[in-house]
Amino acid sequence: MDWMLEGLLQGTQFQTLYNRKIEALRKEYHLRKIDIDILYFLYKSGDHNTSKDICNLNLFNKGHISQSVDRMVKQQLIHAVHDQEDRRCVHLVLTQQAVSIIEQAAELRGQMRNIILKGVTEEERKVLLQVSRKVNQNIRDALRNS
């Protein structure tokens, strides 16, 4: 495999840039990277707002998610609400206090998108999206079958 493609798939350079971008936000609100990622996920996820939904992304393990959720409940950034039909199911709901953090995180993500897609045409972006969806599906299939 081409080392440039392998580096892109591993995401190490992207993660380094992302970590630099969110460092001030992390320090200001005493958050970890996973906390910001979970807040942003909950903001975008709609009804898919449980720890299991977060875990299904395969980005974090259950223990890290649980620790992050506990930490953010204590910081009053999210609260847990039991599902009306299935009391075993707990929905994670953002508080108003989390909105400012999420707005800043969204702005940083927009900056990241502009940086990494600078000079990429709309047609190339569409191809990149199609290819990345296929690659992600191949990885999910391989993980399910192993």
C-alpha cells in the first residue's frame, strides 16, 4: 500500500492537527478530546444519543465512553434520561451549558475542513466522499467477519 494512503487511513497527521486546534478549548473547559468528540456527536446525532450509539462508531471503547459521560454529567454538560418505553436505555442529553462548547467545536471543525480540503474541487470532494464510504464499509465488514 502506498505510504501516503496508509498515513491518510491511519489519520495520524489529521489527529495531530485536530489536537492542536482543540487544545485551547480543552484547557478552557477542562475537557479531554473524547469529551469534545462525544459532545459533538450528541449534537449531531438526533435520537441516536445513547452510549451504545457512541460505541457503535468504533472510535472509543465502552470504558472510555463511560468515564467521559460520568465526567460530563458531573460538569453538568449532559444529563442522562431514561427511555420512556425501555428503562434500561439511557439517552444522553446536552445541557444549555454545553452549547457554547459545541459551537466552538463546530467552528474548529469547519476550520479543519477548510484546511484539509483547500484546493480540492467539488468533483474531487464527491469522489473522496464516495471512496471513503466504501473504505469505511469494507473496514466494518472485515471487523464483523473477524
